[in-house]
Amino acid sequence: MKQEYKDLLSRDFNVGSFPLASKIFDLGREAEIIAKLAQGKIDEEGKSAQIHCSNVLDWMNAIAESAQKALDLHLQENTN
């Protein structure tokens, strides 16, 4: 995620919109963590892990990217 959690805390959110921003951020960070674990397995174990982990890596990166887009939109519409 291009933001850090402290960036969310420093924003002036409209009433009630912080919890959704926090959940979107958490979703993106969790996807990034899983993607890094999958990439680590690929780097560590080579071809055999690549067969099993490459799809997971792609899926998690796609989820993280979607979460970032959702968070950007939410921040744009719900912060001052």
C-alpha cells in the first residue's frame, strides 16, 4: 500500500468513514504480505514452488492493487 497506517490516522475523515478506510487498508496489507511470502517461496525453492506459488502471488498482487484503488477513492470522497 502506498499509504501507511499513520497516514490514515492523520487524515480528517468525515464522520463514520474511518472504519472502512482501515479495513480496506488491512485487506491490502494482508494481500501484500501473502504475496511476499509466495515470492519468498519461489525464490527459495525454485521451479517446484513457482508452479504452486505464482498464481497466489498474482492473485494477492491484484487484490492489493484493487484495495489501493478502493482506498484512494474512499479517501478522496471521505476526507477533508
